[in-house]
Amino acid sequence: MGLLVVLGEAVRVGDFALGGATVIPAEDPAAVRRSWDGLPDDVAMVVLTEQAAAALEGHGAARARILRIVLAS
């Protein structure tokens, strides 16, 4: 079973740790892309804030196997 990661602004993602998700705060587009590139190989799904999803548009095609879900605002 793969890991669930939640990636985005700290204020929006912090509470997901209570549910057992791996939370990766990233406050700007460059931090989002660095965090995405550094994800472990066993990540299966990433929940992204809208800003994080926008930062990844056109980035990370090598990780196409990871399911991306975008949080509604």
C-alpha cells in the first residue's frame, strides 16, 4: 500500500496529519516543486491545495503514476 501525502500551504494542510497523512508544508511554487521532486517512491496519492496544484502544472510528468487530488477552496 502506498503513502498518502498532503502538500501545500501549512495553514491548509496541517490538520491532515491528525488523520495519519504525511503532511509537507510548502509556501511558494518553488518549494512545492522541490517537495514534489523529493517525494519517496512509495507515494501513491497526493492531496494538493489549489496553489500547490497550480505550481505543478506542466511539472513532474515522470511521476504520472501518482494520483493527484486537488482540495476545493
